[in-house]
Amino acid sequence: MNDKQFKRDVLFLSLCAVFLTALVMGNIIGTTKFVTLFQFTLPDWMIPIVPALVRDDSLYVMSIPVGLMAFPVTFLVTDLVSELFGRKRAQLLVWMGFFMNLFMLAIMTINYYLPNTYGVSGGIVLYDGVYKFMVANTIGSMIAYLTSQTIDVRLYHFWKNYTKGKHLWLRNNGSTMISQLVDSTAILSLLYFSGNLGENVVTIGALVILILNSYLFKFFAALFDTPIIYACVHFFKDYEEDPSGYRLFDEASKEKVTK
């Protein structure tokens, strides 16, 4: 194996590690806690049109589940893998994430049902609580994840082929913004119907508000990661091996490269 191939493999494995860490962490902590990203006072004319669930009188609160903080990273990584290594590698990564969640769930379940060693365990109540909360969270998120990430990969390569490798911003945002809407709608709907959301979320209207609030965060995260993906693709351009033959930072990308 030459040095360039070794570095390419290291890059791919590193991206996989970031992706899988963000994915598993997001599923474990899930909706155990909602955090406030920012808040501001609404002008009087906006108060009647902003739902009470996301404001306190005139104070608007951008609140998201802690598990959501990691998920924009997963979409950035799949776009990077799609760009640098092609659709098959990106779809492989999606399936790896899916089976890793199954593996995590299996290990957690086995340990949940094994007898407790009394007098030794330091947090049995905490473990049981996390496990019970995580089961519905993980099953729901796996369905949403597999659907949205597959849509992301396929849309990304649709736009890449359609534009002949140009306009990275279009495929980055066009794929992520649509797939993130699918993800937000699917995961929060599944959590709602399984009873894993807060006591204030008891109506479809409240669910829709949470979905929109969650999607707003993902929408702007997708916009903000555009310069990051440009920088990463440029920095790693020497290790690109996308079999489609379209290279963004190469004169040959103006025409399809035949390999």
C-alpha cells in the first residue's frame, strides 16, 4: 500500500469514527434534556403568531433536545464521504451506523436483563432509567435515521451528476435541508406517539411546533456548514477517489473524467 492510499484510508476511517460517535451519542442522550440555544424578546406584532410552547410571554426561546446537537455533524460527514469517496461508500457508512445502533441496543438490553450485583453497582437506577428511555428513542431514531440519511446520499449524488460536479453548495444544502426535514418529522413524530416527549407536548399542534423549531436549527446548521465542506473538500482534494469522475477543484471536473 502506497503512502497516498494509506492516508486516504485514514481519512475515510476518521470520517467514519466522527459519524458513528455523533450518531450513537445522539441516540443515547436523545431527548433526555432540552437546552436553550438563544432567546430574545419578540416585538409586539410577532407575539400573536409565535406559539406559546416556544416562548414565555414575549420571550422567544430556541430550545432543542441535546441529542440533536450532534446530528448536523452526521449529515456533514455523509456529504463529505459522498463527495470524496462516492455514493457506495456513503451508503455503506449509513448502513454501518444502522447496525452499530442495533449492536448498542443489543448490548444495553443484555446488560439490563442480567442480574444486578448488589452492593457493587454504583448507578443501577440511573442505568435502568437511561435504558428504558433509550429503547423507544433508539428504535424511533433508527427508522428516521435510515430514511433521512439514504435520502441525503441519493439526493446529493443526483445533484452532483446533474451539475457535473459543479455547485457544491447546491448539493450540500439541497440534499441536507430536505433530508433533515424528513429526519425531524419522523423522529419527533415517533417519540410523540411513543410518549417519549415532555408533558407539555400533548397535541399534534405542539408536535408540529417542536418539529419546526428542530428543523430551524438543522436548516441554519446546514447553511453554516457550507464553507466547512468547501474547505474540507479543497484540503483533501488529493485523496479524492469518487468513481463518478467529477472533481470540484480540478480543471478536469469541467468534463467527466473517464477512469
